[in-house]
Amino acid sequence: MSISVNGQSCVPPGFRFHPTEEELLNYYLRKKVASQQIDLDVIRDVDLNKLEPWDIQEKCKIGSGPQNDWYFFSHKDKKYPTGTRTNRATAAGFWKATGRDKAIYNAVKRIGMRKTLVFYKGRAPHGQKSDWIMHEYRLEDASSAADPAAVTAAAAAAAAAASSDAAGQEDGWVVCRVFKKKHQHKESGGGGGGGGKHGGGGEHGHSGKAAAAAQQGLHYSSSDDALDQILQYMGRSCKQEHELLSPPQGAAGSGRAAASRYLRPIDTVLGGHGFMKLPPLESPSAAALTDTTPRSSAGGDAAHLRGGSGSGITDWAMMDRLVASHLNGQPDGGVAPADDHQLCFDDGAEDAADCGLAFYSAAASRLLGGGSGSGSDDDLWSFARSAAATSSSTERLSHVSL
Amino acid sequence: MGGASELPPGFHFFPSDEELVVHFLRRKASLLPCQPDIVPTLLLNRYDPWELNGKALQAGDQWYFFSHATQRRVTPNGYWSSICADETVRSGGCNVGLKKTLAFSIGEPSEAIETNWIMHEYHLLLDGRKESSSSTSTSSSRKSHKNKGHPNTESKDWVICRVFDSTRGSQVGFHEEGMELSCLDEVFLSLDDYDEVSLSNN
């Protein structure tokens, strides 16, 4: 069903339906939730459980031009009557969430959340991963503001502002964008000449953009929120590491050994920009601890956070934490238990944690950013400022600058 | 955006190479009205790329305009020079156009500074063949003669251009937004595999 009048597409040549995230949320999804009429029925309703990703292209065609992404509304179907988990299985496979939900902001406030899902053929847990990716957008929900992991230093202010007018769970309607993951092929820059060399049918529309992207390094084009996500993982992983590695002595070693098995795929993912070539990172001095009075467990862990730095494995420890946190990760945005081990957000350990997080944020941005995006720099600085406000170790954060 | 203003939010001018050549350049060259007629013609001297705002059609961070083909792509403050081999634009199995990629340099050629401004300049190819002039780097247009009402002989003199700042890609908003997985997403995706490995081992 394309938008058409008398069988003729009324999308003029050269125009594509490629809404911004703000348009998707604030125009289309809001109208849908409010049951308002939407001009030209561009985004249609779909029963996600009955539609395989490869059928979406035909079903959600807009106009006659080549299309790389497809849009539909879906009503979230609860997997279990009492639970909050969503059933996203189809006849041929299932959609599985990956990573963490990303908050979507307009110029003013948070307007919604984006979940990234991957389609697996077959049945869990033996599904076969495909290249089909779905971004599922939902309007802001109030409960997410109470999620402790969501309240990172960077997002805290904005989230607090947004939660005041959050409208609660919005009716279960989501708007989805489905696309096929492009395999990372580095296009040689050549100033933009590489743009038109995409193989494949649907892609020639992107030539201009692809050329630009090739010049600036496709890998990092969307790294602006990566730091934020890393920080969220840090918050979670501190706790989890505590559970995972109960004996403090030698724990780092065994954890490392365990994690190093998993390091290769990360290295592969990061391509030629692997962290192995990172310059040695400066470590925050342990003296930062002395002017705070952390609780014993927190202090022990905070020391452990930095324990590796003396032996030069700081970035390894950071990766351990990332990997460990993921391996132990709760599926699909689970709720972090509020136990005593949640040292990163303990009041008593706040200064130490800030310091540690700032340090790892520097590591993370080096890891992800390389010599790249200004976006992550901004994040880093805003974070550093907020950390400095609550911490007395301002001068210690100065080395965070890249 | 001219005649497309009745489109609902989410539609953006984002033409493919083929559309630029077939729907816009070919019609322009044939003196047919373009539908929608949104791409302006900038005939006289070429503008510096930062001067295009308000003169050319802006779509995201890109500017589109028609012009006459010329060998001297000189502006008040610099010049455009070709930076890579021409590409052909195909439609329906035929070569219909030629796409040149040029970069803008500020100053005189002897001491010019290359900028991040890029121009894609599309030429028509007649009868599906390459123009003889295109295989060499010599001129594809020799004279800026006026329209004589005979489309076939005129066509090769029109070009349609897309100008953009190659460093501003991430600010475009509607091109790549949400269409690429972030680096971190890729890490998670990769780790998902290992989740499954470890699950099946346990």
C-alpha cells in the first residue's frame, strides 16, 4: 500500500519518506496514540507477530522509489498477561532486543525511547542472527525516569525535567523502523567519489550522503550517545563485578582471563581501531580516596576499580567490566536490584565513583572515539563538569581532557 | 520546498543519481517542466558554496541547482576541481548520465586551500553512450550557446549540481539517523553471540 491517488504515487520524484526521530515520535506516534487522522496513510499498522521482516518491504512500501528502510505502527502484545515483556515472535523467528534503550531528545526535552532489536531466524535460544534490524520507538514513559541506571550524570538533569510531564505508558503503540544492516565496508574517501559505488539495488540514493560519511569515518558517525551508554553500563557493572568476583585478591586476574576469551570479537568489531593500540592511560591517583570516607565495601571496590592501573591493565579492566556486565546482563532492561553493593550510586562513595566513572569515561571515549567525533567530546565535558561539581578532585579530572 | 509542501512530515528531498538525471536533468534539457519544479537555475557566475543558501534548493545540508556546464568552475573566492574519476549513472540498463565529483578550493590555484565542500555535477549522456569528451578530461561543453528549441542538441549543456559540506554529514538528520548501528550497538550485537555460546555450554 503506497500512498497513491488513482494508482499513481503522489510522492514526487526525488522525495523519500525518511522521517527524523522527532517526526516519528512527535508527529506520527502522537497522532496514532491520540487516534487522530494522519494525512496520507504513510505508516500503516502491522501485526508484528504475523509479519516476517522480508515481507515488510512489500507491505510498507511508500512511493515508487528505492527504499532502504520501512515504517509501521505496532501494538505491543504482552507475552504474559501479568508481565511487561513483549512477545515479538513471528512464524519464522523472533525479534531480540540488544543493547540498551536510547533516550530520544528534541531541542527541549526527552520525547521518547528507542529500542534496538535484531531478528533471529528460528526459536530462542538457538536462533540464527540475521541482518534485519528494528528500531522501536515509544513515547516517553514515566517509569523509566525511576530506573536508577537511566539516571547517569549526563542524563540526570534532562530526565528529571522530562519526567515532570511524562504521560505514563502510552497505550502500547510503538512506531518501528526496519532496515537491513549494512556490512561495514570502509569506503575510501576520495573526497566523495566513493559514494556511488555501493553495490545493490536500493542503495544508489545515498550516494551523496555516503560520500560524506566515508570522509568522516562511518564507524563513529553515531557515537554521540555511546559514552552515555558506556557510563550506564559502568553503573551496572560495578555492582555485578562485585558479585562476580568475590575474592578481591586475584579476582582481577581470573576475571581478565575469563573475559579475554571474549575480547576478540570486540576487537573485530572495532576493526582497525582496536583498543589494543591505545596509548597508556593516566590513572587517577588513589589519593582521591583519602579525602572521602567511603563505606568499607564501597571503598574496597573503588580501590579495586583502580587496582589494575598500577600494573598497566587499566583499559583491560575497563573492558572486563564491559564484557562482564554484558555477560551477566539482565535481558531487556531489567531492573537493577537495590542492594548494598550498588556502590557507584551510593551516597558515601559518590565522590569516588564520580572520579572512577570520569576516568572510565575517558577510557571509553578513547576506546570508541579514537580521534573522532566532537559529539563525544561534548558529552565528556559536560560529564566532567557535573562530576567536578560534586567532587573535590577537580584537578584530577583535568587529565580527562583528550 | 516548492510544490511538495503538501507532503506530510517525514518526506524529504533525497534524490538518487538516477532521479536527478532522468527526472530533473533530462526534463530540463528537453525544455519540459520539472515536476515538482523545485530546483532553481543559477545561470550566471558560479557562487561560492556558502553563498548558495537561499539561492539553491536546500534539502538537509545539501543544495541543488541547475547550471550550464563549463570548464572554468571559478567563483569569486576560489574554484572547483575534479577529485576523482567520473562515474556513470545508469537507468534501465543504459548509461544515462555522468557524475563528476569536485572539491572546492579557496584562493588561486598556486596557493589554494582545499575545503570540505564537495559538488556532484551530473551531465546527460546521449543515446546511452558516453560523450566522447568524457573519456578524456577535456571539455564536455565548448560554448554556452543559447537554447535553439532543439532539445537533442542542447541537452549536454545543462548540468544539475549537488553541493554539500562533507564534514557535516552527521548533522543532516534525516539521512543516516537511525540507519546505522552505533559502534556500541555493534559490540552488543557481537556479544549476543557469545551469550548464546556460553548459555549452550552451561
